[in-house]
Amino acid sequence: MTKAGRRHFIKTFGCQMNVYDSERMSEALGVSGFTAADEPESADLLILNTCHIREKAAEKVYSELGRLRQIKAAREKDGHRTTIAIAGCVAQAEGREILTRAPVVDLVVGPQSYHRLGDLVRQAEGSGGGVVDVDFPEDDKFKHLPARTASRRAPAAFLTVQEGCDKFCTFCVVPYTRGVEYSRPVREIVEEAERLAAAGVCELTLLGQNVNAYHGQSEDGASWSLARLLVRLAEIPAIERLRYTTSHPRDMSDDLIAVHGSQNKVMPYLHLPFQAGSNRILGAMNRKHTREEYLDLVRRIREARPDMALSTDIIVGFPGETDADFEQTLQLVDEVNFAQAYSFKFSARPGTPAETMDDQVPDEIKSVRLQELQAMLSAQQTAFNASCVGRRFDVLFERHGRRPGQLVGRSPYLQAVHADGADELMGRMIEVEILRAGPNSLEADILSVADSSQLVMAAV
Ligand code: 5AD
Ligand code: SF4
């Protein structure tokens, strides 16, 4: 039996996949009679959707639980029963251990069990806690999750097309937390995309830990590549922009590169992690590519789409990394010239081969290297932003800025773009001219609004 009027609150850590999962969990809970609360204090069910990728991310869960423990105690003093659930990758990695370390937790649910969330919550409520579900079921969880709701939503949405990873980079927990590679069938994805489009979405970001390894089945039994899937999704008229993340260099096939040249809806922006610039370290990381192969790939991508901008992920201080190895990372960054990048100190993760490798790099050295690398990356980002001044872009406006009358949207290169404009432009793709650039955002003038030019407010 569902009790009416119950509220849930989900706090999300980690990657975009978790953002997507939180949305699906929220929809699944809707079927069980829950609506979303605005703040944790008014929620009967508190969920932390967690990340395990680096130690810092995983430890956040426990500090956050301290806060939730107080909220739960205060609510229960007022007679409001409160259930605390840990979802996501820490749930998958630590399972039952979480209950020992944090007895305030009532339910631990791994990413492959979200379609059972309603039942699991009922079980946890019935038994007063102690429920753990971190199985990797044979069956496809997506098939059992309720279809995406058609209620109006933000104009840009995530859509998970692939989960898990078989690459086994030696630093990475993903193969353990998200399991082996799995591609959703084409039809399921197209239907979800069409529903999202009907609900007002015009930009889709296809997600997967190894998204360009996508090989989903079509209805006639054929295996479709990501390139083919993108071409199919581009046929949905309301979908104006397509992105995908995260890609592995090894799976950047010729047909996918070609799609960037032939499909205008596929954005000229690609997140392509290379992790390290030295072949010796790449080998120890089990990355399955060399620096030369990465550079050649970048060359071919830019040949297919000259205005392509790249972003990447880099790790410093992997076990055994010398100054000379690190120098090669800097050189590679210099050669490619990234529009954006994420860089991290190596974090030894439980159960991964790199955790126990010899020659762990001291934290002080990691810090110095990270600082040097980040200085170079932020100079490249600032230069890329500056190179956009005077260019004309379509911007998808998604939210209000801090100043009244200011709208904020995304450029094709995912830069935040601020412009003065009428509310009616929200959720629409509008042509702008870039006036000014900062390290993290751009300012623009709205140029023209084809079908409702009267909506444009004069910039003051
Ligand atoms: N230590 C540091 N960074 C890591 N990443 C993944 N695992 C680790 C780790 N053990 C980084 C990689 C990856 C990004 C999502 O997180 O750069 O691409
Ligand atoms: Fe973190 Fe990886 Fe899980 Fe995303 S998939 S939440 S990055 S551990």
C-alpha cells in the first residue's frame, strides 16, 4: 500500500550518469506515491546517490550522512518516520559494509536495482532498515523502470545508452561498480528520446562510461554503432543538438568521426580522456593506446570537423610517474590545445590493480604537478574562450542569470553564455554574437529571434 503525500529528497554526487539515474529514481518513486521535497528536512525518504571514483568523492558520503543523521533525529522527534538510503557507486562497492559503518542507513541500493526501488523502500520501512540490494541482475533494469514522464522539462536532457566498462584501466573502479559493458537496445533509446522531445527537450546528451563502445541491438537484430544511433536520433525533428560522453580513444571509430563532419546536429565538441602523456604510464594504466595514437586520432577528428573543440581527463601521480613522464603529459596538452579539461591527483582505489603498485607518488609531488598542469589547462581554456569573441553561435537558454533580465545558456562548446533577453527565449535555441569572454563563461548579444523578434529586449 502506498501512503499518499510522502516526499523524497535525492542528493546526487559524481558524474552525469548519476544525475540521470537520480531522475529515473525520482520517476520510479513517483509510481510508489512519492513526490519530490524541496529540502531534506521535509522528506520521508532521503537518498544519497553516491560516487566512488576517487577517495574524496567516496568519503563525502559519510560526512553527508552525519548531516542526514541529525535531520532524521529531528524529524523522528516530531513523529515523522524517515528512511535513509545510499544509492550509486559507493552502495555498489561497499554494500553491507555501509550498514556497519553507518547504522543510520536503512537501505543500500546499487545502480542496477533502481527499478526495484519502490519495493526496497517498502521493505526497509517494514523491517526498520538493514536492506541491501547490490545484485547485477541478468535482466535489463531500464525495461522495468517507468517510461520517462512527458511533463515539461528542461530543454537539455541526459539519456543513458550504455553502462559499464570492460576496459579495466588499472586505476579505475568503474568496471567493479557499474559492471561489464551493456548497451541498451536501439528501440528503447529512440522511444525515450521521442518522449523527451515531446516534453520540450531539444538537446540530448547520450551517456555511457564508455559511450562510443555502444553496440546496441536494433529491431532486426543488427548491432548498431554509436554513429548509427546518432544519425537515427538526428532524425527526430525537435532534437536540435546531440552530444555524447564519455568516450575512449580506442573506440573512436571512423564512422563516428565521420558523423561529426556530416551531421550538423552532432556538436563539434568531444570529451576524450587521455589520462597520461607517457607511453610507459599509459601501459601501466592499461589504457590500450599510446600518445602517438591519441595525437593521430585528434588530427583525424579535426580533419573531419575543423571547428572541433576537445576536452579531456588527466591523472597526475600515477604509481611510477617520474618528472620526465609528467613532462610528456604537459607536452601532449600543449600539442592538442584543449578547450576544457578535468585533472586529478591519482587516488588509490580499493580492489584496483594500481592500488598496490610499487612506487606510489607522494602527495606533495602530486600537488605540485597538478598545479602546474592546471595552470596550463586554464590558460588554454581562457584562450579558447577569448577566441570565441566576435563569433556567432546558437545558444540554448536554460536558466535565469543573477541580474534581472539575464538569461544563461550553453554554446555548442558547452560554455556558459550570458545574454540579456526576454523570458520567452528560455528553452529555445537562439543565435547570439559573443561580446566578451572570461575564463569560465561568455557574454553575448542576442542577434535575432526568427519568429518573434518583438521578444528581444534591448540590451541595457
Ligand atoms: N584516481 C584519480 N582519478 C581517477 N579517475 C578515475 N579513477 C581515478 C583514480 N583512481 C579520473 C579519470 C577519469 C575520470 C572520470 O576520473 O581521469 O577519466
Ligand atoms: Fe562516480 Fe564512476 Fe559511479 Fe559516475 S560511474 S558516479 S564517476 S564511480
